[in-house]
Amino acid sequence: MKEKIFQLRKKAVRFHQFQNSPYAVFRSLKVNVTIGVLSVATLTFATPDTATAQVSLTLQQDQENLYELEEVEVTSSRAPLTLGQSARLVTVLNREAIASASAQSVNDLLKLAAGVDVRQRGPIGAQTDISVRGGTNEQITILLNGININDPQTGHNTADFPVDISDIERIEVLEGPAGRVYGTSSLVGAINIVTRKSDKTSADVHLEAGSFGYVSGGGRANISNGDIHNLLSASYTRSDGYSRNQAGTLNSDFNTLKLFYQGRYEDESLTLSWHAGLSNKNFGSNTFYSAKYDDQFEHTFKLFTAVQAETKGLFHFKPSIYWNRSHDRFELFRGTEAKVPFNYHRTDVFGINLNSYIDWTLGKTAFGAEFRNEDIVSTNLGEPLHNQLDIHGSDRQYTVGLNRSNLSFHLEHNLLFNHFTLSAGVIAVKNTWNEMSFRLYPGVDASWQFARHFRAYASFNTSLRMPSFTELYYSVGGHQADKYLKPEEMQAYEVGVKYLSGGLRGSISIYHHHGTNMIDWIKDTRQGEDAVWQSVNHTKLNTLGVEASLVLDFLHIVPAQRFLHQLSISYSYIDQDKDMEEYIQSQYALEYLKHKLVAKADVQLMRHLFLNLSYRYQERKGNYQELTGVVKPYGSYSLVDARLSWKANNYQLYVEANNLFDKIYNDYGNVPQPGRWVMCGANYTF
């Protein structure tokens, strides 16, 4: 930075001497100085003093932007660390990226992260399986404001979020095992959704409509009164669907209602926050779970509540308590139980987290404990109930169920120096299910700033994942579950380099995961037609991956132009090796994204007119069998999304198209995805 100032001043003085000479013709000059890969400051000189002032202003803006980038706190450890301090690869989708994306749900937003695999059955969040770094939808932790909202029944329902996309401040994707930070279920990573908080009273509404009978609308209001802040939001989304069953009826329709409330109290010594969210969803499941039946249907209801607190000062005590309830009704034949009775499930999750950390001379030391109880009552998952329970809205009863508790203790220390960060810790976990004893899962992360904007990092982490209730007890329709399944376990190594500055951000990393006791549904083909799908701890899994990303902020690189705002590109490569005998057929037979490339460009066409383009290329390993018996590989596909918006002070008008070039593709076998989907909408802020 000092060298930059020196060179600019030197050129300014030379120009001043030239300006006073008899050969001076010009009254202005533009000076471009390139720093690092590409960083240009454009200045117009009248005098050396003016030049110095403009240089100082530009440098001050660069420093402020860099400071904001580095000071964003991310949840990659038990004690909060900033993005600049973190020794883990954390992808952050901030509010600006969310607002400009051609996306209608959280699920759609996550498609923009190269390390995340978003396998969509139903569009716009109707049903989506989310995984990280080649894992499955069961192997990650989903959090809402740091509270675990995983569904222990099945990972298929975990991505039912109670928040609208307009409620979100940012999304943090922590890639790699996170056992010592989030405990069970975070086998290969975690995703934390952080909702917006405002200190000002405000309100906004939005409405959009488009292809396939799609309509969505909602609003949010924030009321602030001194130290107390309250926010309430509501949204409703529906669509007729885009595909028909063999009877000719549309059966990919959906409707979703979301309600979310959060409150916050804050003073000099304490922050207290609470939230309650609701998601009510109905969707035609078409061939979601079986290609033989194309008139499936599902209803899910989710209720999320939590209270969190944090004391301020040297000692931070961060307790939280939460309760989540889920209802699930699955209909193999939509609207009738004449052939097959509906499956009903109700899960309740109650948790207490007592986290704390101390700021002292040698860094931050975190310690605490967590208790989490998971309970299910069902018509087909669990052990026989002593007292059967009535099912609300039905004349049937819950006949089976299961209750299990998880207890964990954690200890972590973070050494924070000017150019070096070391975070090391361990978690001890015990689960009442299957008489599991305490097990230790350690981890250590280190990062070193070896140059002004460059930081190298390395990590070793371990984690576990408890089987879902479905994996333990789903024994119908040609499936045979094993209630004695062991937890999956993972060890991971990672090294990488990050570059962080005001105009240029980039990273590259390489990692290796080694999984044991991996849970799979397998079929022994030697048994012929009598073979059933069995849930087993069948295999070991080795994953080698590489990720790279680059973000160019042209408003800081070339401030004289306003056309190109930002250009980003990210890439993920994965290669997996799974131990598998030739006669074994696997339901999760290495169906992972071998290649994923995401590119995004933000352009300003006119003063109020903006264009946002995103491109996504995916190549998936694995095959699926069509109804005709033909085995077909997933292969690769490319998608382009576009959003054209007119932005004014209090309102925004936009039109956007997903799958702009009408590409035919599948995320899951025999579940075709929609073609071009065009929408237009508006939002207004009061």
C-alpha cells in the first residue's frame, strides 16, 4: 500500500513539472496502476495536492472494503472467528448475491456454491436433497441462525425451510467434517442460514408470477423500539406443475405457506434473540420415490422454535434452547388408501446447547455441552408403542416409534496472532440408541498469512453421523432396514490458499475424505428376483477433491466504469472410490458430481437497469434404470439463468428465466426437471 502511494505521488509530481513547462498542452491525465493480478485506480489530476487527496480517498475505500470482507463472522468454530481469521473453507452467499440471483428459494441459492450438490425432485424448493463434497443428503447439518434443524426421520425433508428468500441475510457453507463444531450429522459439512436483522422500522412486500401457473407473494415487517426489535414475515407459493402422470393428470404441483417471526433484545451486556417458524407444504410426488408409481403425493408440516442468548465482555456465555416438530404424510396413490394405506410420521426434536468462550491473552477458549432428544411416532418406523396415539385428521393411530438422546461435551482453543491462527478442539459424543458409549472426535485447523492478502491453511477433522429413522426401520415395499446400524465416521485432510482483497478474492484447496461404516441400501443380485434392498454399514469410501474460486469486483478494480459490477467463477472436482463387490447393487452407487462449474456476471446496462447471468455445468457419475429396463448414465448438462431488473429507491421490477435454453435434464433418475421457467415480479419497500 505504501508503495502504491509513493508511485502515484511520484507520477503526480512529474506531471506537475510537465504542466508548468512551455510544452504543456493537457489539463488532465489518467493514471492506471496495476496491483496484484488486476487492481486499477483511475485519477484525474489538477494539482499534486488534489492528486494526493484522491489517492488517499481511493486507498481508504479499498481498506474499508477489505476490512468489511475480513470482519464478517462465520460459524466455522465454537468461538466466533471472522472470515479473515478462519482456517476453514467457508463459502458465504451474502445479501447482495442473494438479491441479484435468479432464485426463488434457499435451495436454488445453494446451486451457486460449487461444493454443494443440489439434487432437485420438485422445483422451487418443493423437495430438494442437499449434500456437500460428494456426500448424501443425510450427511450434512442444516442450521437456522446456528440452531440445528435436521430432520431425524429422513434427509429428504430437511430442506423444508420456514424462511422466505427475502428473509435471509447470508448463507454460510462450511465444507468438510464439522463434528467438533456441530456434533452428530455434520459428516461432510454444514450449512447455516442467517436471517436478516434490522435496527430500523420498515416493511416490504413482493409478488411474482410465471410459467406453469406459478404465483408467489409475501411481505415482511420490522418494528424497532429502543433495544427491542421484532420481525414478522409471511409468504405463499404455488404452481400447477410441469409434468403429467400416465393418466394425464398434472402431478408435480405444489403449494407452500411459510411464516417466520424473530425478536431481539440487545444492550451493552446482553443479546437475547428468539424465533418461531412454520412451513406447510403439499406437493405431487410423481415418481419421486419409485418409478413404478407416478401418482404419489406428500404433505409436510414443520414448526421451528428457539431462544438464544449471549453475554458480552471477556466471558461469553451462549445458551440456547430449541424445539422442532415435523409431520409427514406420504400417499403412494394420491388421495386414496384403498390400495395402500398412507404413511404417517411425527417427529419432535428438543435441544439445549450450553456453549461459552473466553477472550484472553492467548486467544479464545470455548467449552460447553449439548443435549438433543429425537423422538418419532409413526405407522411404520420404530418399535411397537405401549400406548398408541391418534393421528390428527385421520381415523388411524401411530403404532410404532423410537426415542433417542444425544449428549456431547466440547472443548476448543483458538490461538489468534497477527498472521497466524490455530484452532484445535475435541468433542465427546454419546447416544442412547444402540447402547453407544462416549466417542471422541478431534479436529485442528491452522492458517498463516504469508503475504499481505494471501493466507494458507491446513486442517484435519473427524466427524460422525447417526442413522436416520428411515435407515433404521423402513422395512416395506421390498426394503429391509437394520435397527442395529452403526454411526458413519469420517476423517478428512485439507490444504489450501486464500486470497482476500477489496477487488479480488480467490481460493484453491485440495482435500481427502476417508469414510468408514458408510450406510447404504444394497441388493445382492445373487438372490435373483427375491432380492430386497437392505440398509447396511457396507463399505468404506475415499474421496479426493479439488475446489477453486475467483471473484473479481470491477467496481473496485476499475471504478471509472459502471457497466461490469462483478464476475465470479468457481469449480469443484471430485473422485470417489467405494469398496463394492461386483454382485452388489447399490442405491447410492457413487452418484456424485464429478465436475461442477459455476460462473456469474452482474452487469449494469443503464442507471436503473441491471442484468444478472449465471451459468452452471454439472457432470454426475452413476446410472439409473428406466422403466423400459434400459440403464442410462446421468452424464452432463449446462444451464443458464438470467435476471433483468429495474431498481429504484423504494421498488424493484424484474423478469427472470431459469433454464433459459430449455435444457432437458435429470437430477434423479426418472424424475425429469422442468424446462424454461419464466417469471416476472415486483417488490416494494415502505
